[in-house]
Amino acid sequence: HRDLHSFPTRRSSDLAQINHPQWLWGMNPDLLVELSRRGMPLVEIANAAFSKWNAGDTAHPSIEALWDAALARGATLWGVASDDAHDYEGHGKYPPGGGWVMVRARRDPRAILDALAAGRFYASNGVVLERADVEGDELAIAVDPVAPGSYTIDFIENGRRVDSVHGRFARRRVPATGYVRAVVTRSDGKRAWVQPARR
């Protein structure tokens, strides 16, 4: 692992993502906060090829727990899911399609990059949402009405699950301090991660 001082500060034209941060248990909240401070706004919270590192174990926190710890300290970090695809012909060990982001932007490269930098997207490994945005002072979540399965929408506020709604639509007031985010889980275990909302 590199010394923190050797990480460069991001240029204004770049968009940096921290990939599989828990690989070999290499991340901690202090480092995640510092990388965010240096202009790295994207962190991979779900990687289809690294489920062991995503979930953590008895001795290591999950990447979501690390994300929450950094968010609680005021870091601006948007969660990304990826497939980490290496095998595009047939179905090798790392096939495509295991994780992606759904961006709210017009079909233009600059607009898409700007939306990613601003957190106007959700991450998914199979769940499709109709909406995931702040309306007034509430975070509003709606599952695609034609998507099959049953759903649970969990709201995470300042690192703690504060509400769990069984259904396709839910709202939660954005707290006066800190943040709220949501995780939508389908009955087969697939998920969508909604970005943290702050006042």
C-alpha cells in the first residue's frame, strides 16, 4: 500500500474512483475521508468479483460500513457497483453484467461525467428503480413498476438502519444533520444502493 502522501490531488478535469477498497483489507475510514478530501468522489461499494471483500468478516468491516463511517465524518463519496468484468467471450470467471450504475443525465459524455461527480445516480447489481431522488426535504425511492419480485427498502441514517419498508415505494425525511441513504433489496438478494442525501 502506498503512503497517503503519495496519493495525488485530483485535477478539476478528472473523475477518480476508488476501486475495491477492501481488497486485502486495505481501507480504513481515515484514508477514505482523506481520499474524498483530495477529490476522489466515487467509491466502489459492490464488486461482483469480490463479494468476500464487499461483505467484510468478523475482523474487518464491510465496505458499506466504511462508507458510512466516512459519510458520518462529512466526506462526499458516491457509491458505485461494478462487475469488474475481464471475460467478455462466453461466461468466464469475471463476466459482464454483475454490477452497474444508472445515471440521471442526457446522453452526452460530459453530462454523464458531471452527473457521476454530483452523485446523480444509483448503483445496482440487479434492481431497477423508477426514481431515487430528493423531493422537497425527503428522499423518495420507487422501484420500476414492471420489475418482478418483492422488495424491501432500508433507510440508513448516519450509519444506522432507521426504517425498513416492504414494498415498491418509500420516503424518508432528510435529517437536519448528517445524511440518509437507502438500500433496496429484491427477494432474490439483488440490490440497489441510493446515494446519501444531505440538507
